[in-house]
Amino acid sequence: ITGFVGYTQELTKDIDVDYAFSYEMLDYLREVGGLGYLNETYREDNYYGKIMFKWQPGDQHRIALGPEISHNELGLQSPNLNNEDPYTAVLGDMDSWSTNLYSLVGEWQWTINDKWTTFLGGRLDDHTYTEQMLSPRMAIVHTPDEKNTYKLMWSRSVRMSYEEAMRANDRDPDGKSHNTPPEKLDSVELRYERQHTKNLDLAASVFYHYNFEVISYSGGSDAVIGNQKEWGIELESSYHTDKTRLTISHGYTKLIDFELKDPCTSTFITAEPYGYGNDLAQWSNHITKLAVQQKLDDKWTLDGSLRIYWGFPGMRDFDNYSHDTATGNSALLYDSGWKKTYRGNYYLNLGLRYQPSEDLTIGVFGYYLLGAFDRDLNKRNTGYTGYRDHAPAISVSVTYKF
């Protein structure tokens, strides 16, 4: 369940303030392989608030700055199983507990002239169970004419581990409190955009992740285990009219290097450190995305999206490594003839929105719909050799602006 309310206040002709508050409840139940018992059951409540000051002191400058606060209540009892105490695989039996995340977010946009614009921004986060996290970013945009735009962007993204892992580290048996180091990603991207015609936009991007201090959520570790380097390219085309918008893109990602901090550490991210291939195990090298929006009339709109993950050669490399190093009964887990894991994943979503007035929108959305015909089209790879199928799902939304 999610609820959101936002409000914009105009203090002066140059200063606006955005206020936002949201609530989200997640009820999670996990049953093991149809065996009839739950190995995880809990509820989480999240409360989020934001105040953002937006100031435009002149034609050349725009400044945004404000705090965000997120409060999480965890280890709550599921409303569906009142006789089941909260339990997770990481923490075991859970009492209720909470965390807070305090953030400061800001950005400065400087329009130097008609052809050059710069952006400087970032965020500072302080969480209950981790060190302070600084995520700066900057960009420079060049528009030599009305049709062409060039963007050069640099960023450092800092992301904390998940709540249960950080609490487990904080409750270490040695009696000490341990902050969990966050994940850090340094990247640079060059993007070219062209308004080819009135209805057709084209774009191309190339990126380089040159310093990715990655957390492994597998292999018994929830800490930073190594440094990952990769590069990629994406091509995009968008066709739009008054009633139709069609966007298609294709991206390619290639692992350059993965260096383990400790050679004895295990990871499911890639088999490259072990001498098997040079691809990511859980990520498709080639990804195609298609998004369509069609206005049927002045009140009805149809939305659709299709994502195709074309294949997983890195998963095949990891399985070959696992098979070659398995011993005893463990070797039975690996079957060289089992190839479905390496095949593509195909996710189709469709939505229908009805807007009876300017302020009210009602929508019905379907997710992973191809699974109704072949459930393996909805697969998502897990660990090694195996995968799980996403179930087709439906949601209803009501949005009202006042």
C-alpha cells in the first residue's frame, strides 16, 4: 500500500517550496518450494518527508536545496498471519525495530550562455547503521544549434546495504557496533541527442564505470567484496505525435575487470576472477526496451512496455566454473544440458488509464503478462543454474490533484 501527497508553495516570484509526504506498507511472505511452510514473514512501514526550496535569482541560475527524512518501522507482524511471529532468513526471529535516514539534497544549474549549461549537485545521507554517504554529480551540456545536444556527465553513486544485513552487523556477537560500508560507483557518460525531425528524436550514449566498489548479496557476504569495471553503449529513438509516443532503445554492457579484495571470497556476480569468461553472470549483455503510449481519445490512454534480456553468457561461464569445481553430491546440481537459464527474459507490461477530469486519473496495469502464455518467458535468474518465474500481476491506481 502506497500513499503520497505533495504541495508547492510560491513564497516569492523567485522562490518556490515543494513539500512531500508518503507512506508505504510492504507485507512479505515467502514459502519454500511448495513445502507448505514459511521461511520469511514480516511487514515494513516506511514514512518519508521532503522540503525542497527552489530559487531562481536570475535568468542564468537555478538553485534547489532541501532535506529529506525517511523513517522505517521493521519487524512488524504480517496482517495476513497474526499467529506467525516476524521472521527473516538473515535475522531469524525479529522484534520490531526502526531506522532513520536523514538526507540533504541540492543542485545548482548555471546557464552560461545559449550554447553552454552546467549542473552541479548531489546528496548527503546519514543512516542509522552506516557511515555518512556523499553522492556528488556534475554535468556540462553543449547545444551548438537547435537540433544537436552533447552532454558530459560524471557522478559518484553511494548506496547502502539492505536493512537486515546492516542490523545483523550491528548485533555482532562480539558486542561491538559495526557500521556497514556502503557500495560506491564512479562513472562517466557521454551522451548525444538530436532532434532529427519534428516527430523523431535520436540519442546515443557511451558510459564507463571505472570504480565500482560492489557489495555482493550472495556467497555469504553482504559487504564490499571487490572492484568492478565495465563499459557500455546505448542507442535510442523516439517517435512522437499528439496522440502517439513510441520509444525504442538497445543497450550493450561489457565487463572489463573484476578484482576481489580477498581471493578466497566467493561471489555470484561473475566467474571472471576464477578464469571463466569475462561477462556478468546475472546481467544480459544485450537489452532492448520498447515503450508505447497511445491516446485513444481525450480521456482514455493505453500504455505498454516490453523489455528483452537477450541472453546470459556470463551465467553459462559461471555454471561451467561451478560444475568444474563441484565435488561429491554437489556435482549433481549442475547439468550441462540445462540451458533455459541462459536464454532470454521477456517482460511485457500493459496499462489503461482513464482521466474523467483534469485532476482525477484512474489506471489499471498488468505486469509480466507473457507469463500467462509461457511462464518461463518471465524468468529471472537466481544464483547459479536456476531461475524463478515472475507471476503475472495487476495493480489499480487512483491519482487526484487538488
